[in-house]
Amino acid sequence: MSQSAANPDAKPAANPSQQLPKAYEFREVEDRWYRNWLEHKNFRATMDESRPSFSIVIPPPNVTGVLHVGHALNNTLQDILVRYRRMQGYNVLWLPGTDHAGIATQNVVERQLAAKGVSRQEMGRDKFIERVWQWKEESGGQIINQLKRLGCSCDWDRERFTMDEGLSKAVRAVFVRLYKEGLIYRGNYIINWCPRCHTALADVEVEHEETAGALYHIRYPLADGSGHLVVATTRPETMLGDTAVAVHPGDERYRDLKEAAVILPLVNRKIPIVYDTHVEKDFGSGALKVTPAHDLNDFEIGRRHELPVLKVMDDHGVMNEEAGAYAGLDRFACRKKIVADLEAAGLLEKIEDYQHGVGQCYRCQTVVEPALSRQWFVAVKPLAARATSAVREGEINLLPKMWHNTFYEWMDNIRDWCISRQIWWGHRIPAWTCESCGELIVEESDPDLCPQCNSDNLRQEDDVLDTWFSSALWPFSTLGWPEQTKELQMFYPTSVLITSFDILFFWVARMMMMGLHFMDQVPFRDVYLHALVRDKHGKKMSKSKGNVLDPLELMDKYGTDALRFTMAAFAAQGRDIKLAEERIEGYRHFINKLWNAARFTLMQISDHQEPHLAAPGDRLSREQSPAQVNEVASPTDELSLPHRWILSRAGKVADEVSRALDDYRFNDAANVAYQFVWKEFCDWYLEWIKPELYGDDQAVKAHSRAVLLRVLEDILKILHPMIPFVTEEIWHALPGARSSIMVEPFPVADPARQDDAAEAQAELLMEVVGGIRNIRSTYLLHPSATIKVGIICTEANRVATLQELAGAIKGLTRSDSLEIITQGRRPEGTATHILPELEIFVPLAGLVNVAAECAKLDKEEKKLNQELQRIQGKLGNEKFMAKAPPEVVAKEQAKEAELLATLNTIRENRRRLQAIG
């Protein structure tokens, strides 16, 4: 397929063959190419039904957000897939957008107003919402620009926002339909309440952190004065709202209670004793205080026993008038006061240290209060059941598989979803109450009159919907639903969702529920849940620890491609990424290695009418000029061994990378490509073919240049999804006028060029050359020293192969002779390296000054022994071992082990040298 057919808007960049600069200046290259891609609309999906579709919706980052390492990982992986599928000929849609992030965005704007001494209440709802929209227009696009900096090839013309007009229409349609189906209802229930954000939170928005607390054992006197029950609690302040004490009906200790009531301490209110199987007999005394307004389990006990509900705390976490003498106290101050009063009254039996999970708001980390509140809920069990079945039956594939059991457990035990939030920024709930007759009206359009009494005195709900409600519709609302658009027809269900495991229940599960309910199809086929990015020690990154790596700073320092390749190379399924800056620096060296290989290639082929070795099905995007590129259809068997080997390996590597990307094994794709480029292409192939490139045989030169160019082109295509900028830059420096590499076909293995025999021969060459180089290194032979090599081999086929490889072996090892012996033993005074079925030897006479080299080793050994004695002295010191932190001791022990290993190597090298003498 021609370039114009593949992408009619992509214009060829008529760059003649040129020399690349000595150094790769990534800053200029990245900016220039991203602008070029946007200008030529290379990221745009079309309505071309002749090609298969591949679609991804971006996990919409918060409009308040800035790029962090989690975003960098997530979006790099998405972009790799998108670029890879685009090169495979798919009609690719990567749909971008941002989330309005209700609580987070409102907090940002409220802080700005507070700095000016203004509150949202003073502004009023309409003015405040107007101010938030203004902030969004001025500052809300920051993260989008940063995603572009990362190289994300999204279809930016289709960018969506969870509160834009189309998505708002979808949200209303979903809410109304669910309400009319009886799946949305309003009721009193225990919800998670954030006293700081002043809103309800869904269960998954509460983060539980293990906290050192206390378990208070309180005496509740029996009403008849015959004794007392001991109740254990972590929150004594809520006892003011107790309306019962519960015990287990099977608890022998309480079976024969004469008085079925107690006196609530400090309040002196008589409350009943109830029997309930929820009570754990083995916890504390087996008696449980029941506070229906401030605990979910207590609320359920209260409903079963028809207990009164008494709320003793307001929405700010302050005790209210129902708290009596404690009214006006902050909840934690009230706790201290109650504990002191109980102790003074002789009603505090004991206090125990107690580790327990304390719920915190995921936005502001304030301790959450379970509170009774009138809220809107989605009855999710029927929705969850269908989503769970989709995973169990393989309609949706969760990766890694280890998440399946967690998913099932959560979905099978799911609670109704509280969707109302007591804030102003967000989708306002489309429900109105008639102030004249009390009728509740839920409709997609704002009503003018009450359908019951015809009154126009209607008041809309103040609450807005949970941010995740609109996000749950993302895969279909962004494609135009509730309208039946062509985009929906072509790109829904989406192909894959890539996201972090920590929003599996916040977002992924809810998209499954909504997609299946409203589209009658799964929203995506595959879900790839990537792990966390941690610091190099495996610890979670946080500003307080000072171990946060900023991807923007890393891109400034090492380039975007180096960061992207690092992310891909370490993205193993189910394993957290331990990210260290030196790892990114290491892959920056890989980018430079590729750059230098391209420079070498260009130096060999410039100013020549270069042949091009075509592959079957190749879509050559450049407008080839006979003066620049001649097509060579050389049979593979006319090529010399290094070319047959590298072409065979290039095809296999392309297929390995394809299989890895198909299976979301990003690390395998990156590492296979890395090893091929660095080790096989650069370290072996380029060195191997230099005699051909520098020789006088023009036909041999032409073939060498053709294969060299062909393989470099394939390498650039294989690497492009992972490192798009440098590959695009090199691509356009190669001969011919070229369009973007991103619309080139991804390489596939050519069966005609698969050559197992050539690979086996090349493998033998590398083993032999590696063995000779090992001898050079072990015996410290000078790099310029010319050596003689002997090989003992008794296997006839290998002997023949070695004779064919003799010239290459000598050239790659600076050997002036190579003797292949079929029988006998190696001579005295030689160094040896043993391989399967053969033995390599190198005479060392005249190459090594044994006395001088041994003296060097003696000096190094003495120095290391002194350091070893110092470390062993520390480790043998009882005071040091008792006081030093474990990590310091471990560091010293590691140093000791390293020194011992080095000393062993020195002694072995001395033994070998002395054997020569």
C-alpha cells in the first residue's frame, strides 16, 4: 500500500541522505517532530471501514494533575501499543481527555479564593462554578501538554472532558434510566464522610492505613445495679450516640442476664441489651456498643432490632447538641475528655495499645467518619453480577491473571454505590422536588412544572454526582452515546484498557457494569493492569520521603526516548518497577549507541547509488529515486554469512517483539530489541562486515550496504513504538524522500531469509571470538597485541565451519594466525578457554611479563586486604552490631562479600600467570 493510501494527509519530508550530527540533541528533535506529527495529523483516526479498528480510551487524568511517574508509565505503554498497531495497518483511535475531578478541582479553586479572603459560600453557587470553569480554561490543560511532551500519539482533535456538553448529556441519560429502572434510589444509610471536604465518599475512595491506636475497655453498669458489662471500643466519643449494647446469643457469659438493660456511662441513659450474631464472642469482652448513626455494622444491628438512631456529631467532625455536655468539642478533643471523665468516674477498666486500619479520605488524608446521611445510591449488585460473569466467561481478559480472585471477591461482596457528593463542581443530580406537593421529578431535561400539581415551585438537588459516575461511561460516552454514532459502531468495544491496578474498583469495574448495561457489550476486550513505580529500593515514592522522580525533569535530562524505553524495559506483568535515575541514564546510552550505528551506516552509504534489499510485502513510503536507491533482489544464498545471519535474526527479533506486544509483555519486547541492537547488530555485525565495507570488491560492498541499510530500517521500525523521536529522526536521514516512520509497516520475518544454518555458524563464531577475548582479558593482554590462536576440535563438521570462519575469527581478535588441530593436546605455556567439543589456546610467551603483572596483583591484594580487615573489624564489634541500623550492617556485609570475591579473582589470576612462567 502506498503512503498516500495509508494516510492521505501525511506529506513526505523530502530529506536527502545526510550525515547525522555527532551528538543526538534530543530537545530540538523531540519538539520538531512532535510539531510535525501534529501538523500532518499522523495521529488521526479515520472513518475508513476497509481497515480493522484498534481503539483505546485514555484513563482521563485529573484536570488538576501534573505528570508523575505513574502517568509516564501508563501512557508510555498505551502509546507503544498504539504506534505498533498503527504500523500494522490498523485504523487506530487513541481517544484522549481529562476528568473534572470534582473534589480535587473544587479544593484547588477554594484555596485560591481563600488566599484572597473569599469563600465559595460568599460567592454563591453560580459564580463559584463560573470561577472553576475559568480556572479550567486557564490552567486545566497543563497535563495534556505534558502528555504531548511524553510523545503520546492521541487523536487530539477528539479530546473530551467529563463535563463537556456531550458527556453531560450522557450522564443525565444514564442517571434517569437507572432511576426509572429502580437501580438508583435515595435513602438514609451509613456513608463515609470527610469532615474536611464536606462530602460523602465511596468505599473505594477511603484509604485504610494501619495506625497505632488504643482499645478502651469501658464499664457499662447494669440497670439493676447487679454489676456491669465491659465494652471495648476504639472510638469512645461515639458512645454518646449508643442506643444499645449487643452480645452474641451463643455467648454463655451473657445467657442468664437478669437485667436486659445497661446505663450508658456519663449520659445516664438506659439502653437495652440485644442479642445479635454479628457480635464476635472472642473480641474484647464479647459485648459490643451499638451506635447506629456512626457505624455501618451498628446501623445494620439497629435496623434488625428497631433501635433508635442518634447522631451526635456534625458534618465538621464536631460534637452536636445531642452530645450534651460535650457539644462543641472537636471529635478528637471529645475523645480525650470522655476518657478522662470515665477514668474519674471509675468506669474505665483499662486501655490497650491497638493496631487498626483507620480510614482516610483519598484526597486530603483526613480521618473519615462513618455517618448516617441521606444520599443517592446505585444498587450495583445486578450490574456487578453481569460484569463478573463477563470476566469469568472470558469476554474480558484481566492481565495479570493474579487479579481475578481479588476482582471476584470484591464484586461478589459489593455494597451499593453512594454517588452523591456535597460539593458544587460536578454533574448536578438531575432531580427536582416540588416545594408545593413534595413530588420528586427525575428527568433528562430541566422540568418547568410539576407533573403532579402543575406548580413551578421546583428545587433541584444541590448535590453533584461522584466523579467516577461520569468516568464509568467514558468508553461509550466519548464516542457520542446516547446518539448512535458511526464512531460507536467502529470503535466500541475498545480493544484494550491500560491502567493502574489501584483503580480496578474505582473505575475499571464500574466501566464494565455501565458498558454492559447500556451498550449490551463489554467496554474493552483486554484490561492490562500495570504495577506501581517505586524508588530503586522498592519503596513507594512520596514527597515526604524525598524519593520522588519527576518525569519532566528526567525527560529534560536524558530525553523522552530514554525514559520511555526504561518504562517499557521494566514493565513486567505483576511486578512493581524499581526506578532509579541510573537506569534511565543507561538507556540514554542505548539511544546514543543506536545513533552512532546510524551515523556509521550513513558514512558507508553516502554519495553512492545505494541498493535497497526489499522484503516481501514491504510498503516503501519514500518516493524512490533511481539516483538514490536501486532495488536489489539478491537471493539470500548469494550473500555472505554475516548478512544471511543478521537478516535471519532481524526477522526472528521482529516476530518476537510482535508476540511480546500482542501479549502485553512490554519488558520482553524492549529487552529482545535491546539485546539485538546492542549486542548482535552493533557489537558483532558492524564489526564483522567492516572488511567488506572497506575492501575493493564493489559488488561485495554493494551487497553489504544494501543489507546494512535494510536491517537498520527494520531496527528503526521495531524500536519506533518505544522510542519514537530518535527513530523518526534517523529514518529521515536515510536515503530517499520519506514520510513518517509511524505509517511504515511493522517488520515481519521473511521465510525466505530464515537461515538456521547461518545462525548456528554465527553462534559458533561468537563463542570462539568470545573465548579468545576472555583470554585477552584474563591475562591482561594489551588490546593492540597481535596473538596466535589454536583450536583443538575433533568434530568434522565443526572443523569445516571453523575453517570457513578463520578469516573472521582472526579479524575480530587481532590474531595473525589460526591453527585448527583435530587431535593432540594444547602446548605448554598457553592460556586456554574450553567450549563444547572444542578447546581454544593462545601461546603467551613474549606477551606477558609475569613478574610485573604478579607485582601489580600483589599490590592490589594488599590494598584490598587492608579494607577487608577494616570491615571485618566493624562486623566483629559487638557494640557496632548492636547499635547500627540493619541496613547499615547489611551494606557492610555486602562490601565484605564483594571484597572476598575480588580477592579470590586476584589469587586465581596470579595462579594462572605463575603457571605460564
